[in-house]
Amino acid sequence: MSNSPNKIKEFGIESAKSIGFALLLFLGLHTYVAEARYVKSGSMLPTLEIQDRLMVDKLSYHFRNPERGEIIFFNPPEVLEKQNFHEMLVKRLIGLPGDKVEVKDGLVYVNDRPLVEKYIAEIPRYEFSAVVPPNSYLVLGDNRNDSYDSHAWGFVPRDRIVGRAAFRYYPFNRLGDPSH
């Protein structure tokens, strides 16, 4: 019986170590590798619907730059923080650093070439023109006419990009790559 308190103590210590390791592993994965997110607005309709659940790949952009057409999650730029936007946003990446982006006559042009956009809700009913500065990106919602995005507030600095939408895991009937 004198051995029983020691076994209980050892079991408690081993359990605490296991729980601590699992917690550190979870926090490390969540911080640096992947994070689950859900869509809160209709700015990405029809591609992403309100309440869609997505896995955000936070690791890829440590090894490569974001690419045109990807759906990205980013922290609000300073201009949006001043407007009390504090939660992560989701939009489609359209303009890379140095690109000339124009929206005119219902089309988006990048470096004077029209984008083929099968994913948008409807053609844009606004005009816009800008050159994307270094270390910045231009993002637009797929719901072009009902999206508060780069055409309204400017560019996303590279250091504000958290990751790309890698996988839609809910609803189950729409599982897969959300970029299409």
C-alpha cells in the first residue's frame, strides 16, 4: 500500500506531461501550420457561402509567395483597423506587387489583359485603376459589387497575409478546394 501514493503521483506527473505536450503541439500547429475558419459575410459569394468552414494553410507562404487567384485570409490593414475592423478577412488575390490592375467595362484587367473569372457573382459595376506597390497585394471579393475590398480601401501588406484557404470541410456536399 505504501507504493500506491507514489504510483498515483507518477501517474499525475505523466498525465500532466502528456497534456502539456498535446497543448503545445496544438498551439504550435494552430499558430504556424493550419487553422480552422468560417465565412462570416457574403463578400465571396458564390464561391464561399456564409458559414462555410475552411482550413487555412499558414505554412505555404513561408516557402513561396501568394499567387493570383488564391483565396487568402489576412489581418486587416491599418486603414481598416482605424475603421474598427479587427477580425481576419477573406478575399481573392488579384494583384501581385507591381501589377497594374484596372476594373472597367465590367471586366478586371491585370497588366492590360482581361482576367477570365468564372467564379464571380456578377460583373463589376464600378471602375478602378491602381498599380500594386512592392510587398503588397490587391484583393477583391468574388461578390464584386457587394464586397468591401481593395477597390475601396487599398492594398494588403505582405506581412498581414495569414494563409490561403486550402480546404472546405463543411458543408459536406461542397468538400474540397474552395478556390474554384
